[in-house]
Amino acid sequence: MKPLGKVLHISKSRKIILKTLGHPPPINTEVYDEKFNIVGIVYDIMGPVSSPYVSILVEKTGVNPEALIGKTLYIKERRLRKRGKRR
């Protein structure tokens, strides 16, 4: 698991807003909490390129977004496939 960033606040539309620690993930990437339970998916990337913010759409009804404020969320690292030689 790779840390995505710390949760800053919850928007009026009930989406989690966090500041990324590095390069933002692609949209529709699954996001997990510290116990590796799924929280939601990356919905939008916004802000400056040097320090982007990510909006996360909470999909599960059992997740309380207010309890996640100040905590670090994670994503799974994707492995790139190596291709053979093309001729």
C-alpha cells in the first residue's frame, strides 16, 4: 500500500478532500484506510500541479467521513506490465 495523503475536510457534497503527498493517482482508483478497508474512489483531482488535492467519493454506507479527518488514506500500488520486444 502506498500513502495517498491526509484528509483535510469533508465537502458539502459529502466528498472527502485530501492533499496528496506526491503524484496523484488516476481517477476511479480505490482508496483505503489504515486498516485496509475500502473507503471510496478518487472522484476528482484539483488545485495546482505542484501540490494537488484529491476528492474522494465515499461509496460504502458504513464509512463515517468525519471520523477520517486528519488520518492518512492509502492506495494500492499498480505494477506496470513489461512487454516483450516488438518486431
